[in-house]
Amino acid sequence: MQDILAKAAQIKLVIFDVDGVLTDGGLIMDREGHEYKVFNSRDGHGMKMLQATGVDIAIITGRTSNVVQHRMDGLGIKLVYQGQHDKRIAFRELLAELRLDVSQVAYMGDDVVDLPVMRQVGFAAATADAHDLVKEHAHWQAPHNGGKGAARDLCELIMKAQGTLDAQMALYLQD
């Protein structure tokens, strides 16, 4: 666990996939093709707390959805890359834009399309229900499934490693 905390302590950017990470992977569509997704509010709050500590958050997803943009706008996440069939391109853009080394980046994925980026970052995380190959290449696996708290797990782990978790939680214990 010390190795995991050491890696997490270096993180300045966390990249999340969407389908299967921030959602349970289900795609709900109506007759007209309008798409609906279910996001976990605790995941969102974990992301907001992590951002409050100075860690940036980005989204890289293969699909394009107005629902995703709307949710990320609500969370204050500006680094949103949708329609990324080769996620490495957006990853390289993020590294250059934020002037980060790969050791300062975490990525959470759930499926094999996430592996090209997961295999490059300093801290690769998988959801509890990730594909076996993804779990094999992850440094750490969340105790919760995608869309069910996995993103919150990662946010809290990083805050714990960086010594900011207690301060974030103390905000809710004040009288």
C-alpha cells in the first residue's frame, strides 16, 4: 500500500473515462436516439473535493454526448475530450497543455480501450468491475464498481496520499 500512496501523492491530474467508470456502462436511449446516463452524485462530489485541493480533472471518452458535457460543466471540469477513438492523442495534448510528466497523471478505466493510456500514466486505476486485462495493468483497483463510487474511491485515495482528505472532510464537521 505504501507504493500506491507514494504514486498517488505525485498526482496533479486525474483522467477519467466515462462509460463504465463515471457510469455503470449502461446506455439508455429513447426511440428518437436521445441518450441518458446515470452518474453517481458521490463520485461527482469526490471530484469537486479533489479539484478544491488543486488537482486537475480531465475526461477522455470515446463517445460524444451532450449529457457528458452538461454533467462536466456542472462539476466545473473544463478538460473534456469526447469522441476520442485513440485516447492517446488527448492524453498527449493534456500533458503538453498542463506541462506534466506522466508520473504526475492518474487514469481510471474499466475496459481495454483505456489500456493505451493506462499503460503510460504514473498511476493507473481500475474499477472493481473492470475487464480482467485492465485489472492486470492497473496499479490499484477501486473497491466499488463504475458508476457506483469508484471515482470517489480514487479521489479520496489521492487526497489521503497528499494529506488533504482530513481538511476536506473537516469542512462538513464544522458547527
